[in-house]
Amino acid sequence: MELKEILGLYKKNLLMFVASFVIGGVLGIIYTSLPKNYLAVGDFYVSRKVSSDQNKYVSYEGFYAQQAAQEHAKNIVSMLESESFAAQVLTGLEEELTEKTLRAYTKRVKIKKAGPQYITLTTKGKTKRETKDLWLKITEILDERTMRMYETGDINLSVTKMNGAPVVRDTFNSLSLNVAVGGLFTLIIYTSLITFSKSRKS
């Protein structure tokens, strides 16, 4: 349909279009009033020590250390995203270990490789305490696993927690934004239905 025809539909069905926008706005208000979710965010830096008597910025040893750290960062991310790691975390939190709780865990935890040697861990929960406890349990198990890895591997590798405790905050939930998005969404849906119905009749 052309723009002129769509504007004509708006004029003929003005009341219904306004009503659809209002309904969407109400849905936005309801969404805003739902219980908040919280996020806990913290960062880790993966590195490898080099000999103190060498210039780590220009020496081969320094280059090798950087490459080894970057590969190690990839392994850390893979470990954090593994099902066995998730199972260990849930067990540590004394939560039931089922396929359902494992799926829910993947929605509560986000691992992001923010840089070649930089990892960001974000957890989500319904309360500040729950969210923070999940983040801390993950880092506790990460420490345990990496220590065992270094005992039989490269002892010069390390994963450093950049902050002792995560930053915990509630998720952004703007009333005005939700009302606007809800209203526009229902308005677009209603417009599409009217347009589709008219095209079928013609």
C-alpha cells in the first residue's frame, strides 16, 4: 500500500488506532511494574609471567607470554561455558541439578571475551543477594579449577580478578520508554492487520 492509502486508513479508523496505542501503553506500564532483575558484573585479566631480566615488550619471551595468555583466555571462556562447570556451580549453591536448572543457568550467566586477555562475567537474578552469590560461586570454582590446571601445566599463567566483588545493579527499566515501545508495537500490529485485511479484499 502507498503512504497515502495508509494515512487514509488512519483517518477512517482513528479511534481504533488510538485505542491500540493506549492498550500497548498499558502493557508497557504493566511490564515496568513487574519485579526487577539484577545484574552482577566483574572482570578478569588473563596473563603469563615473563622473566624479570627481559624486556617483555620486545623480547621473544614477552611475545610468547602474550600469545600463551590469549590462548589461555579462550580456554577459560570454554571452561566457564561448559555444562560440567555449570553443574559444579549449581551443586555448590545447593540447587537441584536437572536439565531444567542447567538451561536456566545458561540464561542467568553471560561470559564475554571483552579483549584478547580480558573476560567479563555477568550474572542475573531476582534479588541482589542471589545475583551476587551466583557470581561469587562461579569465581570460587574458577579459582579452584585454574589452581589444579597450573599444578600440572604452566605455573606462570594466571587469571586475575579485577575487582574483589562484582558491581551489582538493577536492570534498566524506563516507564516512558516501555509505554512508548508498547504503544508503537501494538499500533504497528494493528496497522499491519488492517492493511493485510484490506489487501485480501481488493
